[in-house]
Amino acid sequence: MLYIMSKKAIVLLSGGLDSATTLYYAKSRGFAVEALVFDYGQRHRKEILAAKEVARAAKVSVTVVQIALPWKGSALLDKKIHVPNKGVKSGVIPPTYVPARNIIFVSFAASFAEAVGARVIFIGANALDYSGYPDCRPAFFRAFQKNARHRA
């Protein structure tokens, strides 16, 4: 009898260019992808619709997780904070930073991955254009990856 081991992966999908590219990269590497989308009360609701459309076009299943971040603290969560339409000063965390958003997202992804038997998580955070968000830096992801490996 022949057993084929499926390479299963979770892709964090926001509907933007980086995460869509990451999803197709994971598929091109032979992974059976499950997309994970977060509805965290963000102002740009079209992100969720775009993520669902990308998943549909890529023919992958999508799970939308709704979470509440009631403390606001970001222009993406609080209509009273202006969303800048131009870049911000270098070295300054922009008002669009959602406190610890990627920590929350990759933690949920690790839990989901363990529950569905996936061994790999992909996230399309762009290290070259991370906009000053602390949890988009390569050092953050290396530390998280090291920690996640120790849980298995």
C-alpha cells in the first residue's frame, strides 16, 4: 500500500498583495493550503472580502476568525484616529500599527495548525516595507518561530 504524506500549511491571508503572493508561493511549493483570515474589527472591511476572493481564486479553503480588540490604539480600529495617506517619518511607529496584531495572528495560526495537522505557517509580512511595525521585523518572526518549535 502506498501512503502519500500531504504537506499541509496555514497561510495568513489579509487580501493584500503580500499575503496573496505568499499563498500562491505556498501552493507552488506543494503545500495543501488552508487560508486563515482575521476579522478584528478593522476599518477596511474590504480586506476580508478581498481575502475570501483570493482564497476562492486559488481554490483553497478559508476560515475567518472574528476577534475583538476593544482597546483600539490604532487608526485601523478607531475612527477618531486619522489614517495617513502618505508615509510617516522613519523610526516612528505609524498610527496604523495595531498593537501586537501579528503576535495575536501567528498565535492563532499556531493553534489552528496544531488542530488541523499543519506543520507550516506562512505569513506575508514584508521585511523591506514593514512600515515600522515592531511585529513585522525579521527578528520578531525568528523569535516566534523558535518558540513555536519548542511547543511541539
